[in-house]
Amino acid sequence: MPELPEAPDGIGEWSPEHVEMCAARQWDILQDAYIMLKPGGSLAYSTCTFNRKENEDTISRFLDS
């Protein structure tokens, strides 16, 4: 999805359900990346959103697992 300034009509696509879906996708991506990480490797996690659910909450869940 383009950034909102590039697609102002995208604001209408955002909903609590959309946030949950994106957070679940981020969780899957993070899990897959961790599985592929070689021992002693580094993992960087970044998203293109300021959404706490996709960022801080996903990292907290990952570190607690």
C-alpha cells in the first residue's frame, strides 16, 4: 500500500481489522526471518508504519516467546 500522502483515499482502507491483519503479517515475517537466521547472526526489524501494534507490540511478543 502506498504511503497515505501519495494515496489520500487510502485513509478509508484503515480499520482496526486492517491493523490486526498487518500486525499478524508482521509477526509471520519476523518468525520466518528468525528461523532463517544463522547462529550468531543479527536480525533487524523495521516497518513502514508508526503503528504500535505492528512495531513495539510485535517486538515485545517476539522477545517474550
